[in-house]
Amino acid sequence: MTEQRIKWLELGAFDDIPKLGSRRIELDKMKIGLFRTASDKIFAIEDKCPHLGGPLSEGIVHDNCVTCPLHNWVISLESGEAQGADKGCVRSFPIKIANHRIFLGVSKLHEESA
């Protein structure tokens, strides 16, 4: 049987990301943007706009969205979905905060024998 589990990777301190700001990390050759909203929510999505691959971590954070710096596509930080009339999606990742530290959830497939 194949079961999916989450492995939590510590990324750093909560205050390493400024309000309405972002940071970029690289994990297994994938660039991931970490975003902090005005209400102090932290989100993680693939740092590649579904339109033309623009760096979302260089965009403007507003509400629970980020606007791509290249062509102004608005991407939901919650779902990774393009907003409005634009169509496309980027991968989103679970985040948890513990002791003012940020943890990124990464899925791992584990084989279990029956």
C-alpha cells in the first residue's frame, strides 16, 4: 500500500519575512516563495507564475494574494490559483508555525508492506 505523509522542514524565524514581504528558497531544484500577509499569515507557493514563469516572490503581496511583477497576474497564496479571468495554477505547500519558527510541509510517498 502507498501512503502519503508530510515531512516538516524548518525554514527559519517568523520575523525573517517582513509584513507584505517574501523570501525565496530552493528545494529539490524547485523555487518556492514564502509570503507574509498584513495579517501575519505565512503562505508557500511555487515561485513561478503560471503565465510566463515570472518570479512571484518579487511581486506585490496584498490580501491573501501576490501580483506577478511581469504581467500583473494575481495569484491566490492560499490555493495557488490565478484570479479573475486568468487561468493557471502553481503548487501550494502547507505551512505551520511553532515557537516563532516556520515549517514547510513536504509530501513523501512511503511504501508499506501489507
